[in-house]
Amino acid sequence: MRPPSRVREMPILRVIARALVPVILLFGLYVQFHGDFGPGGGFQAGVIFAAGLIIFALTFGVEALRQVVSVVLTERLMAAGVLLYGAVGVLAMFLGGEFLNYSALDPLTTGHHGQHLGIIAIELGVGIAVAATIMRVYYAFVGRRLDGDGEATEPALGAEPGEGTP
Amino acid sequence: MPPVELLLMLLLLATVIVVARLKDLFAAAMLTGIASLLAAGLFVLMDAVDVAFTEAAVGAGVSTVLFLGALSLTSRREKQQERTRILRILPIVIVVATGAALIYGTWDMPAYGDPDAVIHHHLAPDLIAETEEKIHIPNIVTAILASFRGYDTLGEVVVIFTAGVGVALLLGGLGLRRRDAGTEEES
């Protein structure tokens, strides 16, 4: 495979990635918060958001992405997404409803806004968990080296050349 | 079958046959992504936009990147290996038998888009009638996944989380992690 350093010297790739990545991230947010009205939702949004960041890593290097989203941060966000989902369910219980009964989130009206709020909150939890998980899996693949048994290290896809054990 | 569906189906068939025969793993990984994109196109034509969305993003996007990431750890071409005659014939026999069984199974299914099919008369009419009134959002799919079946979706998110933890533990990337933790402590 062509060395990644050469990929990052290609001006066409860099220019297109620079223009595309913000649009992909924005589209991910649109899919996230428009899920009640159109197709999509937390899962698709999380995947699109993570894919946008991975395109960034493929063109500008994993190091550049890790300055924005560190590996530790992805692990924390994975848990935070699941916990946000569960917390909405528990909150509904505290407000007098059943677990995950969003109508209880808004006791003043007949529950219209509660349903809306609950769905937006849990979809956000799904989106965060999915995006962080995909980033973490990508880091796991990229961070893997053949140096365990003394073989020559080959830079993984998108990784900095010469990057080895710390 | 309408011409657009037929065209996509034929392209999909051609793609998967080429993937099975290719020795160049890089080209095979890219063609797998194209197969996913064609499948996503078929899902759109069947009005399953949510599924198409997922197929395009996961199948064509992320999994192709992960294939390439795995490829960068191995060689680009499949190793030539001597195979006995039975090993050459057995896979195609299994594939043909499985395919034949699946096609036989479709004979019992209702025609595609048949409004009298059982599946359209069980819960679907109630959900279509009551979603607007109970949940107050227009997307019925989201209402079912997030609200009516919220508990199931919570389970799915936990599955994704568990899968991520499993990959992190098995494949590691611990070098990256340690250095991140180190820079965090320094700063």
C-alpha cells in the first residue's frame, strides 16, 4: 500500500477533505436532531459524524485527529452516551412515571413535550455512544502494530510514519 | 422487476462475484464498499431509507476503512495456496445450497408490497393511527424505536458499547491510549 505520508502530500485529497469534513459533520448533526421528522436518528448520525472525523484522520494523520479527540475521551464518551440514555429512564421514574416513559418528563402538559424531550435526549445518547465507539474501534485498528514479536513496524493506515511504541 | 432495481441487482451480483474471485485484497475491500452502496440504493428503492442510511454509512464507509486498516497490517495480495479438489468445490456447493434454500423460503412469503400481507394487519395500523396522537412526532420509525420500544433500543446501545469495549480490550491500541493519558497528566 502507498505510504500514508505520500497520501498527505496529495493536494487534491487535502483540499477536498478540508471542504468535505465540515459539511459531513454538519450533516451528521442534522441527521441527529432531525430524526423525529425525517429518516435518521442517533445511530446513523453517530456513524456519519465518526466517518467525517475518520476522513480527517485519513488525510491529515491520526495525530492531528487525536489532538481533537483523544483515545481516552472516546472511551469516556462511549460510557457517557449509554449513561445519558439510562439517566433519562431513571429521571422519568423519579418524576412519577415508568422507566423510559418520557411523558413523565413533562408533568404540566399531557406529555407531548415530555415525549419530544425524551426522544431527543436518548437519541443524543445513542449518537454519542455510537460515534465514540466507532472512533475507538478505528483507533484500535490504527494503533495496532506488528512490533510485539520484534518484526519491522509498518505504519498503519493514516498513522504517522515512524510512529512506534512510546 | 422495474429496470432500475434490475440494474442495481445485476451490478450487485457482478460486484460480489468479482470480490470472490479477486486476489488483490485492496481492490476486494473497495469493491465490498461498492457492494454496500449498491445495496443501500436497493433499500432506498424499497422505501427503507433508515436502513439504507445505515448501510451506506456503516457498510460502504466505516467498515471499508476498517478493512483497509487491517490490510495495512498484512500483505496486499492473497497468498497462493495449493487446495485439494474437495476444498475447491465444497464452498460453491455450500453457497448454492444455502441460496437455493433461501429462494425456496421466499415462495411462502407474500408478494412484495402486497397490502393484504399479515405483517401489515397486525400492529402496523394501530401504530400508524396512534403515533401522532401519543408521541406527537411525524416519524413513526423513530417513535417506535425511541419511545414504544425504548427499552429494546437501550439494550442495543449497551450492545454497541460492549462491542467497543471488546475491541478495545482485544486489539488494544494501548500505545495511543497511554500516550494520551500521559499528555493529559502533563498538561
